[in-house]
Amino acid sequence: MTEQRAQWKSKMGFILAASGSAIGLGNIVVFSGNAYKFGGGAFYLPYFVALFLIGIPVMIMEFGLGGMTRKSFPIAMRQAGGRAGEWVGWFAILNAGIISIWYVTLLAWVVGMGLGAMTNKVFVDTVTVDWVGGTGAPMQGPQGYFFQMIAGWLPVVCVIVVWALNVIITWRGTQTIEKAVKVFVPLMWVAMILLVVQGLFFLDGGFDGGKVLFTPHKEALGQLSVWQGSVSQILFTLSLGFGVMTAYASYLPKKSDMTHNAVTTSLLNCGFEWIAGAAIFSILFVYAIEPKASTLAMMYFTVPWGIKALPVNHQVFGTAFFLLLLVAGLTSSISLVEAVVAAARDKFRASRMKVLAIVFVIGVVGSVLCSLPTIVDQDLKETGTLGLLLVDLFGHWSFDTGLIIVAILECIVIGWVMGVDKIRAYVNDNSRFNLGLWFNALIKWVIPGSLSYILIYNFVEYDAKKGALYGSTYAAKFGLPEGPLASIVAALPIIALVVWVVGTAGVALWLTRSKGAEEETA
């Protein structure tokens, strides 16, 4: 007897879950850095172009696929494009699993920083950072505490705690997820609104900082990197290419308005992003701290420096900031876990508890590897520990590259193999706003073409930058002589790419060919 598929108890629960998945660490810190880097207010024109030409159409497509098939991403893609489609689906799920591993590590570091803020250790002027076999190095403020923390074993404990929270929240699927997001998402909005009010209206010069975020530098519009950055920001911030939105939509009633759901989810996510940007800019501008488009630097160094400079209550604001990051991160990580669990259950008809247990064990092992305190660079830069090195390498290939690959292949399968007219017809039958032939053109031509360009751009740019870093800088730091070992170190970015692609693609191929108990399309 086929088990009845779970459903969201309310449309609001689904919207909160989907928007919570989209709202994560990147909304709070990366958006601010990108806006600063790509011309302030000028960033918003390409940002809105990317939102309406790529972000919302792909979300409608993923929602429509989940609603039409009532399956998780791999099985839905099999119904759309046969075995090749299922392979794309498993590639997406495995990539999401890799992302969840290092993402939980980031959240574990957030927990550690939150404990440090609570005890005021984050805001101590000078910290001596010790490591195994080293003599210690004095570092200042939040940066010193961060490296002191990751050079110890606290993050390993925090990893286990964060994974346990993910399992608890996804224990009963939509039931427990819906209960959690009904608390977490409103809490995030309230906390962020309080931060923006504090920054804009209670800090001298804070309002000017908010204006900087929206003041356009028109010359930036002529730079290709600005348009590339806006497309990447939209794709990543809306949680597209994970298989999450298809899994979440598969729990909706059959006749749900997917267009309205996609637009509402997208605008909630982007609205939160804009408010977060204003809050961050107002605080940093007052203290002349320059934002950086690095998630690690913004989360753990830059914003805490701004909070440290607050005239009062920096301990309270610091604790609240890291609590906000934890809550925002959990709403994203639970969606990644649910995408993996839903796919495994649809394929193998396994119980939720069994799948969650396997995910927990694999996740903890992977995240612990990313949080090991082994020092590989005694200058303690952003790649100072083995964990930071792994997060940097696999984070880039799975996140910046993996999601784009999935989105391109997804558009090809739906647009050319299945036929995008089927998705469009399903969505139009249940929506107040009908999609026209322009939707076909976007899915078949505009989106895969744009993303293919970005994929090539990212690869060339990252290879040039990281090749220089690992080749000249890292090999020199390790004192490696010219030879095979130095060449291996210099080639780390490409080695990581090969391991990620071959490993993920190989497992995806095995899962596609394995004999699952999924229902085939008649």
C-alpha cells in the first residue's frame, strides 16, 4: 500500500518554509558585500532584471514540477526526462548534501561566536591564538577570537549540536518543519527590523550609511562582473538548483497557485535581503568599516567589529546577531536535509527515521572534517585551518558552480526533453496569472544561455585567482621545493573540482541505475 504523501497544513506554512529556505546566511551578509562591491544602488537594476528574468521563472518551474509530479526532485526529473533527468536530479541532491555539510560547519562557527559574544570574549581587544606546535600569535577583537575558536575543539561539539537540531526539526517532515518556521521566520523579520531601526535612527550617521546602499554608481552598469554578480546572487539567494523547492512544492495540494507562491516567496526573500543590507550598512558606515563580499569575513569579522564599536550593549547586540544568523541558517539547512530525505524516501521507500539517521551520521562526519582544528597556515589567514581550506574549496565548487550546472541541466530537461508547455499548462490551470510563450523562451533559451556564460566566467576567474594563491603563496608558506608536492598544492582548486564532479556524478549514476521502488509514470 502506497504511503499517503504528507501535506502542509496551510499555505502560510508552505510560504514560510520556502522563504525560510531562501533566507539564509547569504541574505544577511553576502548581499551587503555584493551591493557595495557592485556599485551600490546601481546593483539593483541588474538585480531586478535577474530576479524577474531568471529567479522567479526558475522558481515557478521548480514549484510546478513538484506540484505536478508530487515527487521529490530526482523522481520528478525522471518523469520529466527519463533516466537522464533522474541523473540530473540526483546530482542536485548530492550537491545539496555536500553544501549542507560545510553549511552546518559555518553554523557551528556561528554558535561558537555567539557563545563568545555572550561571554564578551569576542570583543576583547587582543587575543593570543595558540595552535599545536606553535608559540601563539596576538590578534585583535572578533578575528582573534574566531581563529582561537576554530583552532580548538569547540566547533566539533557545535557541529553535533547543529546537526541534532536539523534532525529534530525534520523529524516528522512537514509537521515539525511548519511548526519551526512559524516561529523562526517571523523571529528573523522582527530581529532584522529592530536592527535596521537601531542602525538608521539611533546611530549618528546611520541613515547616511543606509543611503550609501541605495546610491547608484552608474559607471558600474557597464561592467560585466556586476551583471554576473547579480545573476549569481539571485540564483543562490532563492535556493534554486538544490531540489528543495520541488520537494517542498510536492507537499502542496494538487491545485495550488504556483505562480503566486513563487512571486510571494521571491519577494519575501528579497525584501528581507534589502532590510538586512540597510541594517548592516548603517552600522558599518558609522564606524567607517568597509564591507567585504566574503561571507566568512562579513559574518565573523566585519559586522562584529561594527557591533564592538557600538557605544552601549555591544554584548547584547552581538549575541542577538549571531542568534539571528543561527536561526536564518537553520531555516536553510533544514530545507537541504528535507530535500535529501524526501529523495531517498521516494527512491527506496525507506522510513524517515532510518534515512535521517544515515544523513545525521554522514553529515556529522563530513562537518567534523570541515571543522578540524589542524593548522595548515600559521599566519592564520582565511585558509588558516584544514577546515577553512575544505570549506573554501568544496564550498566554491558545490555552491558557486554546482547550482549553476543543475539549473542549466534542469532547464534543458524541462525545456527541451519534457517540453516546457506541460509545466506551463499545469501552472496556468491553477493560477490567477497565466504564463505566456515568453516563459517558454526564458526556460529554453535565455536562462540556460545566461547561466552558461556565468559558469564559464566563474571558472576562469576562480582558476586564475586560486591558482595563484595556492601555487605561489601557499606553496611558499609551506616551504615546499619545486616538484610534484608543490604542483599538487598549486592544483588544489582543480583537484577539488575533479573530486567533486567525478564523485557526485558517479554516485548519481549509481543511484539512477539502482533498483528503487519509485512509481513510474504510466
